[in-house]
Amino acid sequence: MNLIIPMAGVGKRMRPHTLTVPKPLVPVAGKPIVHWLIEDIATVCGEEIEEIGFIIGDIDDEAIDNLLKIAEGVGAKGKIFHQEEALGTAHAIMCAEDCLKGDVIVAFADTLFKAEFDLDKTADGVVWVHKVEDPSAFGVVKLNEEGHISEFIEKPKEFITDLAIIGIYYFKDGENLRKELAYLLDNNIKDGGEFQLTNALENMRAKGKLFATGEVNEWWDCGNKNATVYTNQRVLQTKANQFKIDPSKYSDATTIIEPCYIGENVDISGSTVGPNVSIGENSVILNSTIENSIIQNETTIRNIKFKNRDLLSQSLTHKSFDSKTNNEKLEFLGDRVLGLVIAKKLLEIYPNEKEGILDKKFASLVNKNTCLEIAKNIKLENFIQTFNPKNKSIKIEDKIISDCCEALVGAIYLEKGLGIVEKFILDLWQNHIKRSVITQIDAKTKLQEFALKNFKKLPTYKVIANTGPRHKPLFKVGVKLPNTKYFIASGKSKKDAEQNAATECLKSIK
């Protein structure tokens, strides 16, 4: 038997987790989604899988190697096929036409299931279905009196049946399926602007092919973050015997509430973890309470329990990803909260210091560069939701990362109050506070002092242009003194551009 897994989608609803890996490789209960899918299909089919054809989009070599290793792990030969353009389910399957031979299962890789039925291999095909409350969002099947499928309907506007197709199909004759798919593509037969598998199935049924259904007990969607968290919960619960945890590996002050999956080299101290939590390898959990969550590899969590996950998600969402629900206001709030906490701490450390010196120390601690360093220390960029070009080698802009750090502070303040956010800030900033030094006066301050001394007026700044995409803006700013022309410079932010323009102006008056 061969298995074909279309997985070329970009997984926008799963960002930021899908910025670095395709959605089917996002871990659930310690294994990639696609790995669980393959194992469960093999169990239902009751026979060995010979070839697995992975239909992919733009993913890196590491992800491809992982897919081939997953295939090898179940005793199958992995094959990679590319779908350059998303043209529908029928087109995706045809990309792997070399695997369309003999018994074939097609399984779309954003779904998992719990099933107890035996696959009916006497039928020409078996469509796996699940009863849903609202079938209008799904492809559905209608059955005749003999229990065979009498009609395939794509997203019915009116109620016809509640048997939704979950995206897994068995075909006794892969060559016949290939012929029907080729007919759609050769004759440009589309539905909703795409080549649909359901049209090929309907053509096969009309020609006398008998299709049965296999009804699954549970259907777990992995199409978005909330659904994937629920899927993680159900996989942990239904396969609990596979997840054995030794509590002695962690500190006495730690409580593990099963079911949970905990990867290798995970440090947990002073925390309550579970139920329904998966933690990736090389992660650190300190003084935190975590439940119903997926923590990916090499993640550090300190002193935090978020009940409002939407607030946490918003703090890590840039406006280029969501123009309405993003982190701009949380960044505004977090900047002020951060300033308050740091200012209070400096007064405690230096009670007799002059205001001017305190101001310089404050500026060295509360700025974009320090926030960027803090954010990178906790690998915050791995979780940021922003516009992502096809070229995954393009890194997220530093300004976006530092802004998210401030937004996270704002979110923690709203969730937990000043006491908790103060502990969070001081923990992360402690090394910077210890080595805080008086920083050199920046160009804008120098120019301001010069202008007030010589002209009794402040410099005049003017935004000349604001170009570039949302995720990578470019500002052009001019500055002038009463007796000068505008000195113009560019920067990745308005502040940066103003500093650069002030630098150019200072050069002219030396």
C-alpha cells in the first residue's frame, strides 16, 4: 500500500509556529502531526506502507530530511514531490502521480483522528467521515439505502447530510484515480477556482465505482493554534500509556499532573505542569504554572501563568500579520511599565545619585537595543507572528523583536499586575542593571543642547518620506537649525532616522 500526504499549505493560521517548519511538522505530544497521522493510518489499514509521497511547498532541506526519516521509521520509502502553486486538492494529489498505483491512501496532513473501524477493502474506495454540527464548511457525502455513497457535495449551502469528509481516502485502484484526476486537469474542470478531488470522486461514482464510508470516533483538527492545543490534549489522553514521566527527575517543588509529554534535557523547577502539556526538548520551566499548552523546543518560561492566551498571542502579533488585533497598544503600555520598574529599581540602588546620572543609567537600560538583547536571550523571535515572505531565510526585523518584548511586558502587567511583572522584568534585566553605565549622549541630545545654547530654539525635525512594506519600513527624516538647510538621513524607524539626521547636522557644525 502507498500513502500520499499533501502538505504544501503555508499554515498562516498556525503562525508563528509555521514560520520555520511546515504545519504537519509542528509537534503534538512529542511527535510531528504527520508522524501521528502515518502511525494511526497504518494501524487502521492493518498492513505495511511501502511508499509515502509527501507533497510539499517551499520548505527547507532540514524539514525534508525529517519527513524522509519519519517514513523510514515506519518501514516505508519516502518520496518528495513539489507543488509550486496551490491549485486545489486534485492538483496536489497529481503532483505525486508516481505513487498512484495499487492500493493507495490519500491523507491531508492537518487532521488526526481516533478510529475503531476495519477498512473495507472490498469497496472501490473508502471515504473517512465524521458527523459534524455544521456541514456547510466541509465536503460531505450522502448515502443510499445500501450504505454506499450516492453523492459527493462540496460545502453545501443547505443541509443535506452531516457526514463530513475528514480528508482521508482509500482507493483500491490508484491508477484509476490518476486517470480521473488527469481528466480534470486536462480539461480545466474547476470548482471554486480550483481542481477538486470531490469532482473526481463523483465522476468515479457515476461510472459505477462503489464508495463506502469509515466513520471515525473522533476527528481532531490541526488547522489553527486553539484546535492544535485541543488535539494535543486528546492525543495525550488517548495515548497516555505512551507517556511515562519520572517525577524524580525534577525538583521537589515541582508537581507534574499527567497526562503530559516532557522531552529530553528539560529543566523544571518550582513549577506545576499539567494536565495536557507537551514540552519540547532542552526547555526550561521556572516558577511557573502551565496547563493545556504546547511548549516547543529550547523554550524558557519563568514566573508566568497566562489564563488569557489571546492576550499572550496579541503581544506577539505584529501589525503586518493582523492590522486590527496586534501588539501596538500593548507595546505602548509595556514601554511605560518597563520604565516605571527600572526607574524604581535605580532609585533603590542609587538613592543619593544625581538626576542627570540616573537618567543616563535609565537610558542605557530602557531602549530598543536592550529589549532586543533580552528578547533574543529568551528566543522570543521564534513565537512572533509577522508577515513572512516565501524566502524563509529572511529574518524578522530587530525593531519588531524589541517591540514584542515591550508588548509582552504590557501583557504580563494586564494579566498578573505590577508585582509579577516587576519580578519578570528584574529577573531578565538583572545582568544589565549590574553592569549599567553612563552611556554617551546621543546625537539628538547633543544637537538639542547646541541649538538651545546658540539659538535659544530647538531643532526642527520633518518626516520627508515613509516607504517600504509594513514589516520593513524605511523612514527619511530631515532636521534643520534656524540658519541651516535640512540635513536628511534614513532609518528603520522614525527615531533611528532622526538620530541619523542629527548626526549629519552635527558633522556640519564641527
